[in-house]
Amino acid sequence: MREYEIVIDGSSAGTLGAGQRCEFAVSAGDHEIRARSDWGASVSVRASLSEADELTLVCRPALSNTDLWRPWRVVRAVTGDRDERIRLELAPR
């Protein structure tokens, strides 16, 4: 099972595998969050947090099983920017 490394403000905060949840404590202020692995990375997510804020992100591969039926998406994912091979998005509330 692949693991994703979570990077907050340029420093590794920890790793998580598929289906896992992790919590990372950060100070109030502006932060840049990325996910990366040996085969790619996500685009950075920027967040401005206060002391009481809580942010939930979802990390997954950029390609889904339905994308395998769309050859142009597979080619783009493999040959495109490594910073677009992982999706890191705000979780719905």
C-alpha cells in the first residue's frame, strides 16, 4: 500500500496510507500543505487558520477507476506535471 507524505510549510509532518486519518497541530496563521509520494505530488493547498480553526483535507490519486476508460486522462497523468498526480482537496463538511 502506498503512503502519502504530508508536508506543511516545507517540512514533513508525517505519513498516511489509503483510508487512514491523521491529525497535525499547527500554529495560527498562513500555511501551505502538500501531499507527495515516490511517484508524484499534489498542488499546494493554502490555508489561513485561527486558533480555533480545524481543516480537513482529502488525499487520493488523481486518476480514478473510471478514468481508465478515458485514455487521454491516463496519458496526461503519466506524462504531465508530477505535481498533479495526487489530489489534495478540502473535505466536504
